[in-house]
Amino acid sequence: MRDGPADPRRRVPRTDALLADPDLAAAADALGRDRVKAAITAAQDRARRGEITPERVRDAALAAVATAAPRAVLNATGVVLHTNLGRAPLSAPAVDAVVAAAGHTDVELDLATGRRARRGRDALDALAAAVPDAGAVHVVNNGAAALVLAATALAADAEIVVSRGELVEIGDGFRLPDLLESTGARLREVGTTNRTTLADYAAALGPRTGFVLKVHPSNFLVTGFTSAVAVRELATLGVPVVADIGSGLLTPDPLLPDEPDAATTLRAGAHLVTASGDKLLGGPQAGLLLGDTDLVERLRRHPLARALRVDKLTLAALAGTLHGPTTPTRSALHADPATLRQRAERLRDALGIDGRKAEVVPCASVVGGGGAPGVELDSWALSLPESYAEPLRTGEQPVLGRVVRGRLLLDLRCVPAEADGTLRTAILRVGEQPCG
Ligand SMILES: *Cc1c(COP(=O)(O)O)cnc(C)c1O
């Protein structure tokens, strides 16, 4: 019976017939024939296994290419730096710079002289100009790479002195002590989880000391009977102090009083600061190293630096971020709650759906990305029935909100105002479906 004329496997459409379908042909033009062909093959296999009917093969292939990652998502979670959503969105000047750098570019050439030039000098100059307290700057792939480079270049076969209260896990199994030890450096732990004093550090110093590491425990708070030693005091110990500030704030932000910034940390006496480019700086994924000229030079000249080198797109995005007027991250952080409320009300009114379904409610946004724990930012959301969550997430324009007590909250803080129309369309689409 399986091989007979009724065998559904015989009805599975052929690849060439599917490739001639106008929608799949358009997808092949946009995304490349190989990708669409692979989606077709996978859908045909599913039909042969009986998972879908042969008549569904075309739609399944189309759905698979349409949902291929990455897709642009509207972040209505109220989490400003959402790691699962790619942390910081790039500013318009940063995007323009990436597009310009996508082809051949003068990343390592001085067009005036026709000679080779310092790679990414525009980005490095902009970073140095933003933090004049740094004697020199360097950029690597991410914050973790910055730490690896510092540990390798300054403490291979030596000790990194660090407080037990700062041996943190950043997220997704990324444990700072494991990362540091993977370089061959040894950790010399001092103090306790809740209290470490300057004397603890002083007692651990010796000929084997590479540097003292100060880590900003960015994603949790220790309260109660606690004490930690400030960079200013560590700088009196007479050994290099490396400070991992985490988020990449270059100068203080009054909104986030407990978040360390590069300029203040250097002025307090840190010899080297490491930070991420795609957290509060609002730029591309990058590891920023700022500090004493001789230390930064040692890092730059270390053979490992070549393996951690950032590509031209990152350098372009970083330059665009630093030159640009402001970043989407900063705009979201500093968004005025009254304006967010107005936008939510306008959105509710424009939806024209029944008042019980769409309400405007106050809520609290957070910084996220492992930054500023405990800080809540007053915000406003459009509240919808929870049943909107899945169709909005999986729709043509994915929208992510957060579900709180049976309601889907769409916090407008991180949705650019220009995207309100897109958000409205996405919600209305769900409303048309029977489940809405
Ligand atoms: C985020 C963070 C890191 C890791 O930076 P990545 O850019 O994600 O590699 C390291 N240290 C601290 C304190 C952080 O907050």
C-alpha cells in the first residue's frame, strides 16, 4: 500500500516546481537559492515522514525561510539591554558607518598619503577623545576578551589578586574566575563574600603579583554587613589595578549613580579599565581597554591581541556610536515617562479595540544586560490580554513584551517612537485572528 498510487509521498511536490512558485522564487532572489532550496528539501522530508501533508510543503518551506534568524524584533519588554535581543541597538550613524564599511574601506589606510595607517584609528581616536583620562585605548571583541588579554599579557605565570566578593558569574554560565584561570594566570582570592578590606589585598601582594583586579558585580547586590575596597584605595598598593567596570559607561550618568564609569575609575587611579561596547555605551559588541599608555601598549603588542582583533564593521559601528549625537540605549534610558504614557494612550486609541482588552498602565523598566541591578525606571505600557503574547512574538513583525499576572505588557520605553505605527499594525493583525 505504501508504494501504491495512494502513497502520499508520491504527491510531495518536486523541487523545481516549488522553486518556480512566485513567493519561493522571490525568497530565492532575496536570500539566495541555496537557502531556499535547503528549506524546500527540509519541508519535503517532513512530508515524506508524514509530519505534514504534501499540500503543506510549499507553505512550510516559505515559513522556514521567513523565520530564519536573525529577524528585527520590537523590544517592548522594558529591558533596555536585553541579552537575548542582542543588547544595544545601533544608532543611525553607527548603522550608516557599518553600511559604508561593508565594502572596501580605509580601515587601515591613510588616503592622504596612500600609506598604511593604524587600524580603526577613527574609532580609537573617538574613544580616546571621549575619555581624556586614558593615556591610550584599545578595542577587542568583547568584555571577556578584554579581560583575557589583560590577564594573559599582564599576569601569565603570575597572580591576579581579587576579592572573593567579586568572583562573579555574568550570565549563561560565564564565570569570570574560570575565564581568568583559562589564561594560565592564578587567582589569589582575598577577603570574604561580603567583606574585603585593603589589608586583605595588602597581605596577598608579593613578587608573584601580576595585578589587582576590581570587578564591578554588575548583576546583583550584596546588602547588609558588607565592605569592599574602592579603586582609589587599591591604587595606593603600588601594583597595577585593573578595573572591569562592565557596562561601558564612559562618563557618569546621574540616572545610574551606582554604575561605575571609565573616566571616574581612571581618575580614581585605575591603571587599566575594561568594559563592554554593547551595554550602556550603546554600541556594537566590543571590549574596550582604556588606561596607562605603557600597559595598553603591552596589550596591543601581545601576540594574542591579533586573535582578539575586531573587524572593520565593529570599528565602524563604534566610531559611528561615539561620533553620533546619542544612542537608542541612552534615549531609552532617559525616556520621559509622560511621553511614554502619551504614546501608549495614542496607541490604545488608534487600536479601536474594546477598552477591557487594551489598557494603559504604569510599569517599571529595568536596565538589564547585567547592569544596574535594583534600578527601576518609571514607565508606561499598553496592557493586552495574555493571549496576544504568542501571536505577537511569532508574527511577521515579532514583538516581545512581558507577561505579568495574566496580562501582556508592552512597555514603550525601548520601542522607538517611529515604530509605533508598526507596533499598532502588529497588534491589529493579532486582533483579527480568532484567538485574539
Ligand atoms: C558584561 C560584563 C562582562 C562581559 O562582557 P562581554 O562584553 O559580555 O564579554 C565582564 N564583566 C562585567 C563586570 C560585565 O558586566
